[in-house]
Amino acid sequence: MCPGGGPSRRLTAGRCRAPAIRFAVDSQKQKAVGTEDTADPHGRPGARPWPGDLLWETEQTRPPPGPLRSTRRTAGPSAAVPLTPRTPDSEMAAPPQRKLAGLMAATFTPLSAQGEINLAVIEPYIEYLVEKQGVRSVFVNGTTGESLSLSVEERKKLAEEWCQRGKGKLDQVIVHVGCLSLKESQELAQHAADTGADGIAVISPCFFKPVEKDSLRQFLQQVAAVAPQLPFYYYHIPGLTGVHLKAMDILQDIEESIPSFQGLKFSGSDLMDFGQCVHHSPPHWPMLYGMDEQLLAALVMGAHGAVGSTYNYMGCVVNRLLAAFERGDYMQARNIQFQTQEVISYAVKQGFDMAVNKQLMCEVSRLPLGPPRLPLQQCPPERAQSIARRLHEVLGGD
């Protein structure tokens, strides 16, 4: 649960809800003008509006167009015109959806002791996220979920279970469908659409790697094309894929080839690249950050929310960070980030790989998530228990 108080403008932390921003369109100039009060919440004269919420009402205050642009389809089959910032959602060509914001847990894949997927754990897993952590959105079959160690059929069953069990409990279920094979990625994308997922995400292929942006963009386009009704997100994680193309270069004009494109999951430490993505992208694209230990820096750069593995067991704490940032209490937000960094730093010194992370989740949540899949080796219980003790010392709780 998020602490109350203070104006909430952009993020949705736990069950907190940001106020809707109303729009009025000038019928002659066709420019969207926000009607939200932009007075500084602390009453400071001449203070800047909230980052990312600048309302561009005149040509003098409108920033020059960046290299990225969004397009709005007109009546003609191939006509497209540039979108100006703050265009009402009803005029956009992208699939209708609720904007991703706040925290999203990158879910672990429950396995039995024999290494088979254990679907029975998913329902209590959802209850734990919602009731104990205040996290109501999930990113399924991603890196934390060991997706590339799973078969296509296993990934389908997991997507089905998360979507079915999450109905009425979760706000968003985003399914990662990226594979080394284009055909398998397309198969999973179509399945996600049939299953009722709220969106799909795709990483770059990482065995035969794209060496330039057009190759990767073509791969993404062909995956998105089989599920055009689903919001599509590019999952940028160069540290694991070994594909070090700039995310900003991938996003440039991407809506021209992927009309369903809706945003970015940025799991990298290059904050300049991330900031440029935020700066040059349409405001209706969610920009989600995936490096848990430096979330606050990404929020300052304009992130709308975050996807991460530690939000499975530290979500309730990080929700307080989001709430503090929203109400302008930056010292409190920084202190909470420092606390989470203390936990993650200690874990890294113990050898914080995916197997350790999964065992830590078992220790904190008491959910029987089982071992990781080979070639990853199960973490010695005492290592995860040591990290769990440190977590409770720093953050409190049971």
C-alpha cells in the first residue's frame, strides 16, 4: 500500500492512482492542450512544471521535433501524418489499452523438484504479489522467468495460467515472446493474443545477432505483425543479448513499420540512451526501466514505471519510493533507493545470479518456486537465507 498525500502525476504505485489529465483540442490549430493545473505542488513561485508534463500551448514553448515521431493513420490506406505531443488517446492508431505505469514484477517460473513447470503455484503467487507487495502487473516469461530455457509449449502453458488466474486480480499481464527463432516468436505472439494477454514484448535474437538496426527492426516487425491488436514493446537488455545497438536508434520511426508499438522495457545502465528515448518518444509510449538498483535516476529521466525481479519481494518498499517521488519528497525517495541498493549490493557480493535470486524469492515469500533449470545450478539455501536476513535488517518486515 502506498502512503497517501501529495499530488500524484505520472506513476501508479501499488494501488495508488494518478489523476486523469483532461484534454481540450483547439479546433483551428488542432493542438492538444492539457487543462491540468500546473502550479508547483510546494507553492514555489516560478517553479518548473513536473518533468514530462510540460503543456505545449504555443509554438514558442513547443520543443523542436526530435528524430522520433509517432504517426496517426488517416482515411487513406497508406497516409500518415506526424502526431504532436499530447494528442488525445482516441485519435491514436495504437491498440486501446491502459497505460503501463508503476511497478511490474518480472515473474519467476515455478518448477517442480524434477524440473517440470508447476502451474499450481501461480495462483498463490498472484495473491502474494497483490496482497503482500502491492504489485498488480506482471512481465511473464522474461529473463527472470528463464524463458529461453523453456520450450514453446511450456511458455504457452505459463502464459495461459497467468492470464487466466490474473483476471480480476492483475491490471496487466505482459508476455515476453522473444525467441532465437522468428517462427517460434510469431507462434508465441499469436498465442498470447488468443490467450488474452495485455501486451507482448520481444528481445533481440542473441545467437545469430543483428549487427545493424534495420535487421532487428525487421525481426520485431514480423513478430508484431501476427498479433497487430496487441500492444507491442521492445525489450532492450544488451547485457544478456550482447546486442549493443542503441535503443534510441531502434525506436526511431518504429511506428511506421509497427503501428501497434507502445513502448520500451529498458534493462541497461546507459541512462543517456534511455533519456534520449524518453525525450524523443511520444508521451503515450510507456518507458519502463529495468535496472532496479538505479530506478530513481530513471524516474528523474522520465520513466513511467519499472519492470524488475526484486519487485517480487521488495515491491511494497519500492512503491513507497514511487509515492515519495510523485509527491516531490526526493530525499525520502533517495533514502529508500539507498536501502534497496544496500540489499542488492550485499546480494551481489554473495553471488547474485538468477538461481540465487529465485531462491531468495522462495525464502522471502515462502512460495515453492523450485530450482532453476539447467544449466543453472540451485543456490545453496544458506546463501539465500543470508541475503534474506540482510533484507529484513535493512527494510524491516517479517
